[in-house]
Amino acid sequence: MKDFSGKVAVITGAGSGIGRALALELALHGARLELSDVDSEGLDGTVRQARERGALVRGHALDVADRAAVLAHAEDVAGEHGRVNLVVNNAGVALGATVEEMTFEDFDWLLGINLGGVVNGTKAFLPHLIASGDGHLVNISSVFGFVGVPTQSAYNAAKFAVRGFTESLREEMLAAGHPVGVSCVHPGGIKTNIARNARGGGDQDDLAAGFDKIALTTPKKAAQTILRGVRRKCARILIGPDAYVIDAIPRVFGSAYQRPLAMLARPGLNRSKRNG
């Protein structure tokens, strides 16, 4: 997919962050946009900005964890345009909690969106991508799909799983000779609201402020990197210099990276326990 002009592009989690930035970049390239989010206000803002850039765009209130709703969304999009060329399973949430403290409800909530949403979107749209003769699927993992991090076990579980699911699917498309490119995206720190909106303990404003200090990449730059990777049919797309560093850590150190991370996390975990 060298040219996005006239292509039908589906993006989940389009109300903010990378999803919004992707929509606006694709609008400039003449794509037809089908955007969704659970945040109706944020989604309306993205739709408005995309239209200002001349895009043909529709917005949909959609919970990607709702399988029936995602399946219906896929049929609606395909019925509207007669084809689907690009799907980006981007919607995601965050949860900060140790395994000991984490509730089953929070774990299921995160897995339902971050992993279930990817599976639902992939299964729903894959037949349409194959039928298009020029399809590309993008699933958003994370650098947390490379290394485990204390208090991020649920997020790690989802993002490692997205990586494995996506890599396996890419191999299946190649083996079957289907005309569908498949890319797994691993962003480093991106300046979005995901930390501010995360579930878990601690002061979310303080956590978000700390995240903002180490986030090295803007959503616009992330979107441009993803679309460049789609054009090049890249299997793995790393975003930000920190992503390349984190990708290298387990390659170089193997499981030995885990002890230093545990030591770095210990003061924060102890402080959290003291504060109840």
C-alpha cells in the first residue's frame, strides 16, 4: 500500500493520541476514514478536524471489547464502501497495580480492550482486507511487549499477547498468499493521555506528569512512523529512540534485566504500601 488516497481506513481509539494523529495524517493523504472510540467528545473532535482537512469521515461510538458490536461495525463499514483497505487496532487502556493488589475485574477490563479488542477487530475485518486485494492490518503492541515491568503485569500480558498474535497472523497471510500486509507496532513513550486515564493506585496527575517527562515522541511523529512502515510493509514498527533501546535490552541481557528493574521499582512499591 504505497498510496492512501481513496483507501478505506478503519481506526479504533481515534478520539485522542495516536489514533487521532493517524486519522489526521490519513485525512491529508485523501483516505476515507471510519473512526471509533468510547469517548464521544474526543471522537467528535477528531471527526471535525479530519473534515476540516477535506476527509470523507464517519465516527462511531464503539467499545472494542464488545465482540458483537465490532462484528456489526465491520459489516457496516464494508457495506458503506464496498471494501476495507487499512485497519488499525489502536484502542487501549492502562492499569498500574501489582499482581498482589490487582483485582480480577481490572485485569479482565484491560485484557478485554487491549487484547480482546485486537482479536475482535482482526477477526471482524480480516475477510474484508483479504477481499480488497490491497489490505493492511496494524495492531498496536508496546515496548511492554518486549520486557516485563513491575506493576504492569496486566498491560504486559496484553501487549506480549498482541505481539505473538500479530506475528503469527502475518506468517499465516504469507503462507496462504493472501494480499494482506500485517504490522505490529511497538511505541515507546508517546505524549498521550493513557497514563492520566489509567486505573490503579497512586496520584494519577503525578504519574501522568512523570510519564510526560520521559515520553519522547509526539502522536503526530508516531502516526507518520506507522504510515511509513505500512508503505514499506514492515512486520515490526518501533516508535521512538527509547523503543529501540528497550527492544535491545532482552536481546543483550536475556532475563538478567529483571533484577535491576525490580530494584528500581522497590522504593515506589514500598511507598505505595505505606500509603495504603
